Amino acid sequence: MGSLRGIFPTYSFLMENLEIAFAYRTPPKRGMSRTKNAHLLVHFYAGLRNFAAVPVPVWVELREAIGTVRARLQVIQEPPFIKVRHHMEVLM
């Protein structure tokens, strides 16, 4: 497998910063339909452990989320020739 030493001298490196921002907001409600928005159906189990567990379904609906994902890509000389550092912030 080749090396990037001939392309990039040892004192220089190539770095790229990427940032992706996203936002989600539900449209105004029309009626009682809950299935059109982002949602989760979570099952909690109440009762004795490994003996008598009763599932309790809980509907969780996502109304608004705002977030940012940042990534720094760096070209390096060793395979796989790229190093990734990332950071994610989400506000709900």
C-alpha cells in the first residue's frame, strides 16, 4: 500500500471543517392523528423482575429539535489516511 509522504510533506497537513445544522418542528395540529409527526412508542415494564412484568406503552412525540453536527477531517500519512473528530449538540 502506498504512502502519502510524496504528496504531503511531513510538516504540512490538510484539514477540512464541516458543519451541518438541522431543525425540526411539527406542523400545526389538525385533528387527533399522532402518527404523522416524528414519534417513539416506548414500552416500560412494571412488576417483579423475571416473574410478572406488565408492559406499559408510552407514546413520545417529538415536537421540536434543533441541532448542530461539527466534524473535522484531517488527512494523515498512515492508513486509512483520514482522521475524524466530531462534536454534536442537540436542543429539544
